[in-house]
Amino acid sequence: MVLSTDPYVWGTGRRKTAVARVRIKAGTGTVLINKRPFEEYFETIDMRGSAMAPLVDTETKERYDVWVNVKGGGKNGQADAVKLGIARALVKDNAGLELLLREKGHLTRDSRMVERKKPGLHKARKASQYSKR
């Protein structure tokens, strides 16, 4: 086994079709998402709160610098992917946080995906109105 000299701790988060690759490092609390400031990337308070929930719940928001590359999906899915990635990276860095993060539900991957469209239907389940005559 080769020990890594990488000062970063990595975590991957997924939600629907969004994938977030998260790096954390001891620092001052700077968060960059796709090389843009956190507040500029996630416009709404709900998305910001969702993405930062693991750091807020573990009270480590000011102790880590966070860099995220996220792609795919919409902004809400991306925010949830970032949340899972940050939680996984925190557990890798400090295993003592796992119980708290698991209790809060931050380490559970939301497996719900879009159902595929079936032939003969308009969408996955939407059919034409039935006509008796």
C-alpha cells in the first residue's frame, strides 16, 4: 500500500444525474464550486443550506477549505450531490464524525432516478385518455 502525499481529502457525491467531486483541506472556510464562489453558484438559501449542511451540523465550517467540481443534473440535484461529497470527505478525514453525519442523514445516497419512458406512452406513465367509443 502506497501512502498518498496529497494534502486533500476527496469525497464523491451523486444525486439523480449530478456528480460532485469534492476536495477538502484544513483552512479558513473558503468554498469554491466550479471555480466560482459558493454564494454565486448556488443562488437560493435552500440550495446553500442543503450543500453546507454537513459542515454546519459538525460545526467545522470555518476549519476546512472546500473545492468542488460538479456536473450534470440541475442545481438542486447538484446541491445534494455536493452535500453527500462533503459528508464523505469529512468522514475520511475524521472518522469520529460518521455517527453524527449518519444520524442527520448526510451519508445516505438518495437513489431515486427518473423513470424511463415506455413505448406507447407519452411519458413514463402518462397514457392517452381512454376512449370507449
